[in-house]
Amino acid sequence: MTKTTELREMSDDQLEATANEAGQTLFRLRFQSQSERLNTPSEIRKNRRTIARVKTIQTERSKATTTNP
């Protein structure tokens, strides 16, 4: 799991890649949870929160660039 400070140090491209990777992992985990039992059900929550953190940082950056030319 990535901490918020680590995410803030990433570039925009790295954040996008992290969000895509977490989204793909989340999809696989959801599919697996429906077809069989998960070894670590908490992974679904961790991936959802990682995606939310990345989106929050992306929103903060976009608002900072639009308000401060």
C-alpha cells in the first residue's frame, strides 16, 4: 500500500499508472471474490482507498493549476 506522502511525490504520469494498476487489481479481486473465496478480503478495501487517494491528489493538482496561473 502506498502512503499519501509517497503519492504526492509522484509525477502525474506515475499517479495515472498507479491508479490504473490499482483499478485492474481491484477488478480481478472482485471477480475472484464472486467465483471463489479470497485469501485476503482486505485487499479490495486497500485498492479502493489507493484509487481514492490518487484521484484526490489529481483533483488537488488540477485545482491548484487553474487557480494559480
